[in-house]
Amino acid sequence: MLDWTNQHCRYFHRQFSQHAWLYSEMVTTGAIIYGDNLPRFLGHDDTDIPVVLQLGGSDLEALAQCAILGEQWGYSEINLNVGCPSDRVQNNMIGACLMAHPELVASCVTVMKAKVAIPVTVKCRVGIDDDETFEVLHHFVSTLAKTGVDGVIIHARKAWLQGLSPKENRDVPPLKYDWVHQIKQFFPDLSIAINGGISSLAHALEHLESYPSTEFNQMLPAVDGVMLGRAIYERPYLLAEVDQQFYNSTQPVLSREQVLHRMYPYIESHLIGGGKLNQITRHMLGLFHGLPGARMWRRYLSENAFKEGAGLEVVEAAYQLVRNEIQRIEANP
């Protein structure tokens, strides 16, 4: 989720759920070590817990150093991204190309686990390019399991390192959910989470139960976790019932309006500190997805939040457009 799930995005998402594990955008070790803005890459609000620092890299010393920094900055877990197919990361031995080097990935995990007390996990694909068989995936996970890795999150699509864009790699390769559940069967003591194409909480719940596999012609075990990416970013209100459905929370589900108003103090603080309104509101464009006036909300914020001096009045004006549209439809069903 490069350039997406930064600290502003996560603060917004945290208003919906107090228990969901939120992930940072993938941050390269070079950006952390050689950059001059650690708060930009590692900063997060004190309420943003549990939160995972997702690292991109393969240099053992650099990963160890960044894992230590992640723990010092209050992250709950370190995750090594071995699934991103972007050209920008392939050229530096970062992301999905590392799936061709399971021993190196295992070494990365080993050095990080030796330096931090928090969990260290890996996010990967089911395969890359033509090197896509269940046996290859099994070998990759088996190699990681020997390190004592604390969990593996598997995007159920392979990645084409050449010929497909990162966007196409999220849609074109077919999903192989069966493979992920089969991995769980082979590694019952290893935490396995599934990712890819999951667009609702109901769909997520299906993977947390025994899974009927057509490919392997048997019932396969439930996985331990489900990761949603684009679905949450585009429709953040999906998070509103996560605590109730997955964590047995008895707290009431917040309305979109309540979430919006919870954001106001955070926005004001950001503006007082010299920040721009659109740095936060660009992550909030999907708040009213599916409701009357959602398009007006997105358009008004997109056209006005970037302007010099834009403040909460812009957000209020955008919200008023939504309210007016809902009232108009209710009056004229």
C-alpha cells in the first residue's frame, strides 16, 4: 500500500476499529536509514495500536537496524514485504523477487528476530512468474518456518515480475485460496493469514472457517487471519463492525458522522502544525461510499482540500452536500 496507509490514513481507520491490526505502507530500509524524516516513515499516533511496520529490503544489517527502530517507535510487529511486484523495488532486491531466494528471506527473518522482542512476520505471494507450483510455495514457507517466523501472510495470487503493472498484478493472476488453506494444513502451528480479492467481512469470515477445496477435493482448515487492503481503503466503513464481528466487542458501531467528527481535532492539530488539509482528507474520500452524495463528497474534497488555507470548513461543506442529498432523496423516495 505504497503512499496509502501512512499515519494519517491509519489514524482515520483506527476510529472505526480499536482492535484491527493496521499496517504501515511498505517502507524501504534505505528510506529509514538514509532519509532525514523518521517521523514521516515511522511516526504514528499513540492510539494507533496494534500497528505493524512493513519493511522492504534484503540487506541483513539494514533490516536489523530498521527492526530495532520500529520497536523503539512503538510498533507491535515487523513485517517483511516479499509480495510487492513494483519495478522500483525489484531493482534493489526488494519485494516479490525475493520469493526466488527463500534462504535469503529466512536469513532476513533470523537477523530481525535476534534484535527485537516483538513478532516478525512475512507477507508473500503464492508464487512468481512461471515458478508457480504448490511445491515451490510449500518449500518457501517451510524454509521460513525453520526460522521461527511468527506468521506468514499470503496474497493468494502469484506476481508477474515482467509484463504486468503492480495494479494488474492485483487483479489479473487468478486467486488460489485453496493453496493458502492447504499451507495451513501442512503448517498447523504457524500463523497463516490470507489476502487478495477479499471485499467484505462476510467473505473474510468464510476463510476463518473450514474451507471446502475443489482443487484438493477435501475440507481444509481455517486460516488464522484475513488481510484486506484496497477494499478497506476504498470503503473504510467496512471496518465499522470489525470489533463486533471478530473481537466480541460490545461497543456500539459508530456512524459515519461520528467518525467524521472524531477526526476534527486530529485535522485541526495537523493544520496548526503547518500540515495541509488534503494530506488527511485524501484518505477519507471513501467514507460515504455507497450513500447518496458520496460522489459530491469526493469531488468537493478533491477540488478544495488542496487549496492554500483550506480548513475544517471545507470538510463541513463537503459533508453538508451529503446531508442535503440524503434529505432530498428521503423527501422524494
